[in-house]
Amino acid sequence: MGHSEIKSGDAQLAQLNEIVMIEKNAHFSPWSIKSFDEAIKAKNIFKVFLENKKIFGYYVAIIAIDQCEILNITIAKEKQGIGRGNLLLKNLISLCSEKNISNIFLEVRASNVNAIKLYEKNGFNEVGIRHNYYQKENGKEDGLLMGYTFD
């Protein structure tokens, strides 16, 4: 399927229910509707990606001076594994490049091997570990800090 049917834009308050449904289906400890609402009101970078007018993914990031931190990047479960995460990540990297950002940072669950592979494929490297950072069913797990540096 070509990317011609895919559109992106800034998240709107009217899309939050759809976004929260994707979030709940994709994450063990999902963001609340309040968190997404606050991201819009704070004017964070909050992009949604649609295919045939249906949201399949989104990201939320903040920029401080020349640094970007990815707070949330999610692909709907049924659209995972077909290159959609790569599309979102490349979009954000391009946006940061246009804004002369020096580095992009993120945290990812140590158990999220597919996401880690995606980040590494796109030039991210592990820069640290946050021990017992994420909640899981039977305790906690580490969060990997990853960074991307523009040349």
C-alpha cells in the first residue's frame, strides 16, 4: 500500500477519544486523556497520522532550545510491523532537522525489542538506563534512554 493515502497533521481535541483508544490497546500503562489534552494545550509537537481518514499513529514531543524529547510515539496494534513506526520517526527526525535541533532523546521499555530495533535502525543509540522505570504486571522494568545526534 502506498503512502499516498497517508496524511498527517497537528492533533485536535476532537481526536482525543480515538487517540486514547489506540493508546489503551497498545500500552500496558497508557497515557490518560488528560495527558493528551495537556499536550495539546501546552502546544507540544503532537502529530497524528491517518490512513483513509482513520488515525493509525501519533507522536508527542517537546523541544527545549536545541533538544527534542519524544514523550510518546504509538502505532495502532493492527498497523504495527508494516513500517508505520518508521514513517513517524522519519517525520519527526525531518521536523527536528528543519528546526536545527542537535539531539533527540527518548525512553523505551527494555522489553520493547521491536521499538529498540526501529530506533537503532534510524540512528539512535543507547545513552543510559533508568532502572525500574516502567511499571509492568509483576513489578518494574528498566527504561533505556536513547539518543539521536544530528551531524
